[in-house]
Amino acid sequence: MSLKTKALGGLILAGCVSLYGCAGQHSEAALQQASTDFQKVKEDSSVLRIAPKDVIRAGESLARADRLSSYWGSGSDVLHYAYLSERYSEIAREHTNQVLNEERAAKLELERQRLQLALRESKLLSVQQQGKWLEEQIVALATTQTDRGLVMTLGDVLFDTGEAELKNSANRVVLKIVQFLQLNPKRVVRIEGYADSTGGKQENLKLSRDRAQSVANVLMDLGIDDKRIQVEGYGDEYPVDVNASERGRAQNRRVEIVFSDEKGQLGAAR
């Protein structure tokens, strides 16, 4: 064999080794990514409950890719099964998110129907008795009479930390507000959201407004005209306590309902 032929053969062999090395690096990265994705869905209890078959398929594909990774020249097969594993993990997450959203919507709808039923049942009381009782309840729940009007505070316990959705424990208070406004059709309200100083200014401002809007949405769902509702978010402004302690921060995370007078006149906003 000539020297030139040997040299050419060596170059070809080196090229093959180089290509194999590149393919091996790609397949190793794909295998690592697939393994990371699978680990996340495997540790998610919601995914395991809702999409167990997809998780099993993701694990089987990952195991096959892992076995093939030890064989020479199997880079394309490793890539194929790693891709399948990633896709099954993605499908499991998407399916889970869809079902969780449907469950959340169904829960909210059931709660809305329950509140509407309670509202209809409450109308069986005489209007006069109900009106007197409600006015006493609203005054009792309100924190103080201010130059802005009669103010009722919905504390942080009615929301999960960092969340804007009202908890079920708020329904009794909200129902009283709805009934009071129905019996006093000229009254309007301003719903003001506040946050503590934890987090950024813009984040706090958005959370405070979202919480106020969440209360407004429930009022509107139960029949209060949106023209009778104003919504404001003040972020971490106007604290009622110091933010240095957890108790103080909890006091500052609140929604305030400001009621107009009997003629529908609200005091000036902050």
C-alpha cells in the first residue's frame, strides 16, 4: 500500500472519528435534556395523577435512549428516543395544565352557583328585616368612618400569599356586600387594593389592583352593575402598620371597600 493511500485512509478514519465525536456530543446533550425534563414531570404529583401514561412513555423512551448511548454509531437513535421522551414529558405537562384549568373553572362555577343560590334564599326574608340586619352587619364589619366614606377592610387571610383569587372564606362577607348594595341601589363602592413592601413596586402595584379587581368581579358576577364599582390599586402605599414584622405586613396586605353615602356620593380617592 502506497504512502499516499495510507495517508488518505488515515484522514478518512480521523474524519469518521470526528463526526462520531460531534454526533456523540449532540446525543449526550439531548439525553441530558430529556432526563431533566422527565425528572420534573416524574416529581410533579399533579402530572402523575392526570397524565401517568405519558410519564411512563417518557420514561420508557428515555431508558431506551440511555441504553443505546453506550453503542458505537447509535447517535441518531439516541437523538430519536431522547426527542420522544422530551415530547412525552411536554405532552404530560400540557395535558395536566389543561385538566387543572378545567378543574379550577368547574370549582369556580360551582361556587358561583352556590353563592347565587344563597342569594336567592336570602331574598325570602322580608326586605325591611333584611335591610336593617344588613346595615348593622356592614357597619359592624367596617373599620371606621373616614372622609372617604364608610370603609370595610378585607384582610390578607382572604387571599393566598402572592395570589389575587379570593378564598372561599371571603364569600360570607362578599355576599353581605352584594345584598346591601341590592337593597341600596343608589350606593356605589370603591374597591381599593394594597400590598406590603415585599417585592418590587410594579409587582406590588399589579397584585394590589388584581386583588381589588377580583373582589369587583365577584360583585359583578352576583348582579352588581359595574357602573357602581370603582377599582383602584395602590401597591405598598398607605400602610396601616410597619412592614418590619410579619404581623405588620399582614395588616398592610388588604382590600378596602369604601361605601358611598345614600345619595351615591363617594369621598375623594387617595
